[in-house]
Amino acid sequence: MRKELVKSIKEKEVQLEKLASYIDKSLICAELYNKVVIEKAILKKELDEINKNKLMGKVVKLFPRKTKLICDYFNN
């Protein structure tokens, strides 16, 4: 899944490079450019979520939850 997202992001970057020179010449190209930018941002966000979930999973495993006892509430 991660490799597919990275590959898709690179494809979007190539599309953006090709469309960059036509932005000023055509309204359709400008709209297409904006659409590709949004799609790339979505893919990057998905990739960040995948990476974050792995990192958070490792952190949670390192620090086990401390169970609270009833007496812990009265110590304060």
C-alpha cells in the first residue's frame, strides 16, 4: 500500500511538471493543474496517516498503560 502511494505521488509530480507550462495559456489546463495538486495532497495525507499509525503503534507498545486504582484519585 505504501509503495503504491509513493508511486502515485511521483506520477502526480510528473503530471504537475508537464502542466506547469500550460497554466497561463489555458483555463482548462489551470483547472486540471489544480485538480492534480489536490489529488497529490490527498495521497500525501494518506501516506502520512499510514506512517503515523505505525509510529504510534510502536510508541504505545513501548509505554504500557498504567492502570489507575481508586486510591489514586484520593491522593491528590
